[in-house]
Amino acid sequence: MDYFSIIKKAYEITIKHKFLWIFGILAGGYGGLRSFNISLPNYTIGDGEFDKAFNSFDWTNFWVNWGGLILGLMVCLGIFAIIMFVLNIISQGALVGAVNKLSKNEKSDFHDGFRTGTHQFWRILGMSLIYFLMVLASIIVLAGPIIIAIISKIYAFAIIWGILLFFVCLAFWTLVGLIYPYSLRLIVLEKYGIWQSIRESLHFFRDHWKEVVVMYLLLLATSLAFGIVMVLAVLLGGGILLAIGFGIFLASPIVAVFYGMILGLAFFIAIVIVAGGYNTFYSAALTLTYNTLTK
């Protein structure tokens, strides 16, 4: 298999058809939010002072004034989360279907890709749920006996079980990560059912495991190279922009605050767009790999 030809074609499709980036952003799979450790001042509250303040607070009046707003915000956030989840599932199928057509010089656009993802929504959702339950079951099998053994103070068994089962579960989790993308492509491209797509993806990996692993390693190498380039670009561009911001701050601190807010928003949007583009490239490479190996 010509690995570099596949990577080159995936890159060309990604650069030429920018509408795929929207699906790449919504489908996720690259980048993400990280938690930051924020150090807050350590204030010491005297014994019972917090309880007194908590009990003396007028919670009834608080909920009368703000309860409706809080519940409304919670409902809005819940609806937004559901919408984003649905779009994530649709976009996974849309990326595969659109790239498959474009790789064969067939016409495809955002509407066509979205329609493909919508038609396969329930099967992709069901497949994702099955894989999630498999991983969850493996975690329960790993952690359950360890927790029981620790409660029963059988520490030797907990250590031995944890070490042995961890490597078994790690191999299982790795296998799931390897075959999930091909189960997705079997559903979208071959119109297979949920269980059939899982079974056939195992057969596909069994027959082509060398090519599949090599392609994953090449994509890992491209991810590392891409990450290095991004870090250098951020350091260079960020350094210049921070220098400009410092000059603005010396002239007017208020203007510098607005400059920082605009710069932060622009940086966030740029990261999202670039991540969507790379996720599109990654998905396209796997779709082209599947098409090549199934010829």
C-alpha cells in the first residue's frame, strides 16, 4: 500500500474542500479543553463561622429571585449539550461519506455530507454506545474486584489482580481504538448493521493489521510534526502580539484590556479551525486507507 500517496491525497482533499472542516470541528477527535490548576488565596475561616454564614443566608429569597434564571440556564445548557452531541454523531458519518465521494471524483458538498450523516445517525449512535458499554464493562471487571479486595484488606490479591487485568484491559482498549474508525466506515460506506460492522471491523483488522498499524503510526508522526509546527507558530506569533500588547498597555491600560480580549477570542477561534482541519485530514486518511485495502 502506498502510504504516502494516501496521506498526500488526504491532505489535498482537506485543503481543497473547506466545508469538510465544519464536520471536522463538530466531530471532534483532535484537541480539546484542558483543566487548569488555579491557585486561589487560602483564607482561614474560624470554627463554625462558615456554618453560621451558610445557615443565616436567606436561601428562600435567593431562589425566589434567582431560581428561575438558574433553572433556565441549566435547561439551555442541557439543550445545547444535546444538540452538540447529535451534531457530533452526524458529522462523523458526514466526513466519511463526503471524503469517500470526493476521493472518487464525485460531487459532494456540505448538504450532501450532512444528509449522509443524518441517514446513518442511529446506527452510528448504536455502535458508539456498544463500544462504550464494552469499555465500561472492562473497567468494572478491572476495578470491581480491586475495590472489594481493598475493603476486605486482601491487598496482595488487589495488587496481583490490578497488574494482570490492567494489561489485558489495555490491550482490549487499544483494539477498540484501532477498529472503531473502521466500524464507522463499514456503517457509512457498506450500510452494515451495528453488530455486523463491529464483527467485520475485527475481520478487517485481522486481515490487514500490518497496514492499519503502519498507517496509524504515520498519522501519529504527522500529529507530532503538526504539534511542533503549531507550538512554534504560537510562540513566534504570540511573542509578537504580546510585544504589541505591552506597547498598547504602556499607552493605555484600558485599550490593552480590550486588545487582550479580542486577541484571546481570535486565538480560540484559530485553534478550533485548525483543529477541525487536522481532524478532517485524519479522518480522510483513514477513509482512503479503508478504500485502498478493500479494493
